[in-house]
Amino acid sequence: MSLIKSISGIRGTIGGPAGDTLNPLDIVKFTSAYATLIRKSTQEEERYTPTNRIVVGRDARISGEMVKNVVCGTLMGMGFDVINIGLASTPTTELAVTMAHADGGIIITASHNPRHWNALKLLNRHGEFLNATEGNEVLSIAEAEAFDYADVDNLGQYTEENFDERHIQSVLDLKLVDVEAVKKAKFNVCVDSINSVGGIILPKLLERLGVGYTFLNKEADGDFRHNPEPLEKNLTGIMDEMKTGKYDLGIVVDPDVDRLAFICEDGKMFGEEYTLVSVADYILSEMEKNAKEEGTSLPALNTVSNLSSTRALRDVTEAHGGTYTAAAVGEVNVTTKMKEVGAVIGGEGNGGVIYPDSHYGRDALTGIGLFLSSLAHKGISASALRATFPEYFIAKNRIDLTPDTDVDAILVQVKEKYAKEKDVQVNDIDGVKLDFPDKWVHLRKSNTEPIIRVYSEAHSMEEADQLGKSIMDIVYAMV
């Protein structure tokens, strides 16, 4: 079965029987349920007048045109006016919702999944992902088919609009994106945009920043030339190109441009986990400097990432006198925690930078602008910048169980086993995380398979892997 329904949306492979894959029938049902929720929630919200508009954007996947047509037609059938922004990144679509004063938005993208996948990501009127309660309500409405379509006199209207330039300008307008410093540095970069919308919007951003560029996999045809997840094992092409010595930096995005990875001038990975760390360090440093120069009080330097992200963000935050907070895995959980603690920067270790001064969503364009500004201010190479941060390595393993296994009970046993240990901090907001003085391990159950994912971090890959496997042995003894 390749159709996955969750609180964050619906995703699956294209082609096959209804109810088992991502197909027009299920797209209609899920879009109708989403539209029903948006109409209800916006009408009930105090001090808000619904605009009856929904923004739709998509990445360049081969199936995108088909899915877009079904989504837009369904929204119009539900009586919503559709603003189709065409081939657009996820952060562009998020910003377009607020810029167009829309009631919500749908992003048609399967993110880093292979070319035969697609998905619908659902946004509220703030251009942010639905929370768990809203997502569950969409699932319930879809299951019950509890929606009504508009009559002929109340069908929605359809318009097209491009928001790329407005997105780019919003990045350039950020106080800590130093356009003049970046231009003066005369950077030359190599970019892998993996045959999707990054190949459309990133050249425009780089030109406005005065950055020279060469693109690999630029054509936005959705026929990905390699596995689209921006991990080292998938990036040999751009890493080899970087070794020619012609570039100051390598930039890699995923198909919907919300994840961001860098490659150093010598062809080595900067480290996807360190995208957020480096941007956070720059922001905290600049905030300290600006407060001192302006003679103003320094705001709380709070940061947030999810439980499975590197400890380096905590180390950097505390080095600046700030406070780090961990959130449950998932972008909506991170943004909720960021708002709760007033974080000035946050995100996820998968290369997702969330900068509230822009918007509450992962945004590779914002990350690029801030990272290049950091390099320009420091006047050092990417590899030299990377060397300034604490060195950690994350190992990823999995525990395979049977469908009859009580995974929750196992996690409770692990928690109880370590709860009284003096040198271990136990966090159970999302699975179980065991925080040792110089390393950690995080166990999370899968929502789709009888497995427990095991993430562990230490100062060497060998130590991280050994830690993860030692916990795995304890779990297997419990089964």
C-alpha cells in the first residue's frame, strides 16, 4: 500500500487502484475535506473575515500538472477562489498565502521522495502547516465524506499569479541578510537544484545577491537525475564538481526548496545538520553585536530544534548565553515550540531553517541569504567556518518488530530503566530520548510500520553507532 494519510497531508505513489495509491479519486476526497475544514475554521474565527481564497503551488514533479488540475477543480467545486501560483517552492507558497490574504493553501509536493511520489501539504491562513487537531479533523471529514459542493451560481473562480519576486524581495529585505557585503565578496557557487523549482527561483535570488553561479540538474522537468534527498550519498556529482576548485560554496536543495545543504570549497560536505547551526550562530552573533552598538537591551537568544537534531545547536546557543529547547519531531511541532519560547531561530537537522523574522516555515532561500552573509562578514571559507563548530556525528538504525509488538510498552520500559540514572536526562515528548553528558540516543516508533527508529549522536560515528546498537540490544531483550 503506497497511500499514506496523516495529519500533515496525503502522499503516495502515482498510478494504481483507488484507495491504495495517490489517484484522482482520493485527491478529490482529501481536498474536499480540507476545504470543508478551512471554511468552518475561518468562519468560526473571531476578528477574521474569510476571503474565500486558497493558494495552490507545486514543485516540478511529472505528476504535478495532473494533481494540480484535480486540486484546483475540486476547490472551485467547493466554492473557493483558487490562486494558482504555478511552479513554486514550498516557502514561496507559504508566503503567498499571507501575501494574498488567502484562507489557506495547498502545496503539491512529495518533498525529497522519488519522482513517482507526490503529495498534498496543507496550510492554514497563516501559511503554516495544520496542527494535529486540524489534521485529524481533515482525516475524519474525508473518511465520512462529510462535505457539500457549491451550486452552479457559487462555484469558485480561477486566477494565476507568480510570487517568486515577492519571496526574493522578502529575503533581501531581512535585516541580517547583508546584500552589499555578499555582493562585495564576489562569491561563485555551484548549485544542484535536482530538476525542480529551485532551478527557477534560485538563479533569480543569486543574481540579486551578486553571486556568480553554475547549476547542475537545473531543468525543472521533474525527472530527477539522482535520488532527490540532499544526503551525501546522493550528491557525488556536485561534490566532484566542487573539487575542481572553481567555487566558494556548493548549494543543494530538495525538490520543494525547504531543505538546504552546503558543500565546502574542497568538495567535502558541510553537514546537513550544520546548516541550522551555522545560521543560528550568525544570527545570535549579529544580535549581540547590534544590541551593543545600538546600546539596546539584548533580547532572549532562544533557539529550537527537534529531538533528533544535533546537539551542536544547543552548544552554540549556550555559548552565546542563550537557551536551547527541544521539540517533538515535525515542522509544526518545532514552530509551535518556537512561538512558545520566543525563539529567534529554529528548525530541523535535515537542513530546515525557520527564521521568524521571515515566516514560520523552512526556507532554503532565507538560509542561503543568511549563510552567505555570515561568510561575507567573517571573511573565511566554508570549511574554515565549519571547523568553528563542535564536532558531532549521528548514526541512524532501526529495530524491526512484529505487527503484534506493543511498541508503546517497550518505550515505557526504556524510559523507566533510565529514569533513575543520575547522568541521564530522559525526554518522552516524542518517543524516548536519553541524553547522556556527551552523547544521546532517540527512539521513535514509526506510524506506518512495526519498527522503532533509533538515532544516536556522539563525537565519532563509531561511538554513535555503538551507542545506538547498545540500546537496540536492550530493546530486543525486552521483546
